[in-house]
Amino acid sequence: MSQLDAAKSGFVLCIGICIFIFSVIYMKYSVSKDPSEQKLIPELVECGFYPDELCSALFEGKSAAPVIANYCQEALSPLPIQGPSFLQNSVNCSKFINEQHFITSPLSEEEADFPLAYIITIHKELHMFVKLIRAIYAPQNVYCIHVDEKSPSAYKSSVQNLVACFRNVFLASKRENVVYAGFSRLQADINCMKDLVDSEIKWIYVINLCGQDYPLKTNREIITYLKSKWKGRNVTPGVIQPEHMKHRTLVSYKEFVNVGVSYVFPTLKKKNPPPHNITLYFGTAYYMLTREFVNFILTDQRATDLLEWSKDTYSPDEHYWITLNRLPDAPGSTPDAQWEGNVRAVKWREQEGTSHDGCKGHYVRDICIYGLGDLKWIIETPHIFANKFEPLKYPLVTECLESRLRLKVLKQAEVRVQPHWRHTKHSHFNMKLDAGRDG
């Protein structure tokens, strides 16, 4: 073929692609804008491709998939995003539960006999909170929701309206003005723990989450992991406090809270050593704790004294749980544990090139907000949850994970699947579930 013929062929191909793209855009903007036809939570728009094909390609890491998906997101960006603002008004709970595809009965006898408790701290992005709660919801579990006292009143009202639809979901009885890396974040969990021990649901483990987390495993897989791997022990990954972290507990820190501004700052006041000659550990702020250990935290003198001592430290939730769990006589303790426990998958900026291949979305406080190119890494990680997600910025990331997770949930069910448990797109959604490690 001559250079001229090749150029002509390339030009024709380019024209064809352009016609296809403009046709798709025209179809997108020609659909009815009747509000009655718009869903409360936006579903994955096909953008000329079946959702299963697009998501499967992203999960497999195919090079063309992010390009196609990014185009779809950019084409949709001018359209109004319909978040769950309806929750600001009185809610028809039955309609809400059905339309948002909540699971309404235990899916197996094993799950019914092993109830879990969740502590979820939130302050923004109601849209993501709805996605999270419906992904982890099961009627035999119990959920304590801590809403930041600084959150707008409309946000608090919306969460209250959602909570009112469920007998096993409730708001923390005491709210904190949560400051990033401050003691208030630890206190929020303690507040929920005090509420949870009084719950009529006899939960076995408690798991803490934030509003930008999302599960990678089903409820049944989480239970199997706890029963087979941990067998009544607590999961608090971490190590003895490293030298470069000791500044967090050597001097006193204070929280500053004002309108639109909150932070933690160090003072010149030197702190005394930890009480009871306790050795400090450092690790993740996220955990999976037994009911017996929670009772220990709330009643043991060493635990209450360490809590008091931690009030003026930096990010105390990264030393409090793990330090107490290393005490040999604490219920379910793991004195010799290191970083064991696949609690949370996070792409830290400092670990780029070692534990991951970089963030395909963007970093916030050195933590990756997952983009489309991160999906393959996410589903291949052995972790139970992943952090962080922003569905309004990268909608297809959470849409693909939602569909994949719900398909696994329904596939594992030992009871008759109710029609409203299926996402609408499942009528033609046959995405492969064997990509990555699902165990």
C-alpha cells in the first residue's frame, strides 16, 4: 500500500470514529429529561457499550478500557447528577429500600448466626454513604452512624431520614466535632462502642469504616475470613511505634475548630510516658474487634487511662487500638502480630513503586482517590475494604465495583433471591467474577 493510500485509510478511519462518538453524544443528550424517568442514584450509563463489557475490560486492565470509560464520564459530566437529596424530605421507606436494592433477609444460616456490628463515621458525600450502607447492609447486623457535628444541618437531616427506615441502623447518641488526626476521631468510635454494647443484636465482631470506604468482599466472605483466619482474635495490623512516629506522642497536641477550618497543632508541652508502663504500638486506625475486647476497652483501667493519656496526642486512633490489642491478657489479643490482617487496601503516595504502581485517580493527603485504572489493582488485592472513593469524580469506579459485589452476594445466597435485590442493570450484566482473587 502506498503512503497516499495509507493516509486515506487513516483519514476514513478517523472520520468513522468521530461519527461514532458524535452519535453517542447525540443519543445521550436526546434522552428524556423528564424527572420521573431519572433514578435517585445514577446508574452506569452504557455510552455505546454494555456495562459488563466495559467493567470487565477495566478489571482486566485492558489498555483501551480507561480511554473509553474516561470518554463516557466526560460526555456525561454536563448532565445533572441526581444524588439522594430526596432524603432531606420525609421518606417512603418501603419504596426507598426497594429502589435502592437493600438486602432484606439473611442470605444464609451462617450469616444469620454471625451478626456483625459496624461503626461508620461520615461528614460529607451522602451519595457515597448510600452506596456504602446498601453494600454492607444485612438485617441481622447492626450499624452505628457517627455524623460529624460540623456537618450541615441538611446533611444530618438526610442521614436521620435514612436511618429511620431501618430498625438496626442508628445514629451515635453523642456526636463529636471531628478533626483530622485529632482525638475527636477516636472518641467518635468510643461513643459508638458504648451504644453498640447496649444493642439487642448480639454482634460478634465490630468493624469501623469511614464514608469513603467500600467493601471488596461479601458479608459471607468477611465472616469466613474472621472464623477461619482469626478465630476469636482481634485484627489490628501494626508494629511497635517506629522512631519517626514518636513525635506524635512526645509533646502535647491540641485541636483547633472554627467555621470551615479545623486542624491539630503541636505545643511546647512535653508529655509524660504512657500509663502503666505500656509499650506503644503504631498501625492502622481500622480494625475488626471482638465483642469481648470492646467490653475490655470500655471497662479496663489500663484502657481508660490510656484513652485519657491519648487525648492530646496526634492521630491517637493509630496507636490506641493496636496498643491495647498487644496486651497479652486482653480478650482476643495478638501480642506477637505484625501487619497481619487484610483490613483496608490503600494506595499511599510514599509506597508508589513498591506496593502499588501509582494512583490512576489523584492523591488527597497522600492517599489515592481511585480512578478507572486502579480497578484491576483493587479487585486483585486480598483486602476486605478499600479506601478512598469519590463517585462524583470517578462514577464508573464505584458503579463497576457495586455491580461486581452484588453479583457475588446473590451468587452466594442460599435463599430465594428477591427481585429488588438485583440492580437494574443485572438483567443483562454477566461480568466475569473470576478476575482477581475473590476468596
